[in-house]
Amino acid sequence: MGEFRVEPQNEIQTREWFVAHLGDFDYNIEGSQGAYPDYVLSDGSGKTITAEAEYQSSNFIAHGHDANTCELIICWIHTRSMPLPVLELSTGVLHPAEAPATEKTKYPERPAQEGLLNRKQEIKKAAASLTDEFRRFTAAFVLDLAAHSEYTQLMTKPRLVLLAATDDLRRAMGDKGVDVGSLHPYDLWRLLN
């Protein structure tokens, strides 16, 4: 099939792949646009067909397209029964329409999958575990704050004494013409001990 060998990952790439491999299918592009439907095609007999390109056929429904205003879905992967024929590019199969289009086609909701329900339960358990972890962290953080507050209160008086002594030393040294620069209280403590 054609030269465009990159496997599509989205709708735009599906459209590019279809155009690159057009010779492999019995269609010609008569018109192309960004709005729905994407294409006006002609088949081998010259019949005009409106077509919508999607990465997955189920995206036709997800995007809210009306099955009565389109005649063909072109997709990379056929994932759901559709009321229109579906050309699945990954296999080259033209799947027949599986349900007739009505005035405003209603699509049944897909039943919840067991795997999805299990995943939801796993997420709930993980969230509960994280909530417990957050509570423990908060309790430890409050204890750390209390310890820091206690330390700050204990060290306030000695720190003020050191700051005052540093200022006194700086003034005394300055009076003798010695520049001590910026003397940190810790440096004073080391000088005195």
C-alpha cells in the first residue's frame, strides 16, 4: 500500500494516510474540507459519496455527527457498529452499515466495562491511602512547627545578647580604627570561646 508508511495516531494523520493511499481504494477525492463532512468522493462508477474521516469509527458518534448527512465513515480503526458503511484503512475492509439511519440516530450507551469499574475502585483505594498519608504528614508538620517555635523562643534571648555584643565589639574596634566588616554573632561566639 502506497508510500506513506507512518501509522496514523489521530484524525489528521488518518486523513493524510488516506490521501497518500488513495490509489489502493476505489475512490477519487472531488472535494475536501475541514468542516463535516470531510470529503466528497466519487467511486469507480462515478457515484458521488459524502465521507467523514475519523481515527476510530466511534469518534463519529463522539463528535456528534449526524448519520443522515453522510454516506461513509473512513477510519484507521473500526471500533463500533455504525449505521453507515465504514472503510477501515488499517485492514482495507469496507464494513457494511449495521443499523439503519433514522431521522436523528440515537446511539445506545456502552455498558460499563468491568476493567473500568475495577480501575475506579483502585483509584478510590489509592485516594484513601493518600488521604491517610496526608493526615500523617500534616500531623508531623504541626509537630515540626511546634518544635521550631519552641526553639525560636529558647534562642531569642541568647541571640539578642550576641547581637548586642557584636554591635559593642564593632563600635569598640571602630573606635581604635580597626574595620571588622560584617561580623556575624556566630563569629563573635567563636572569638569569645
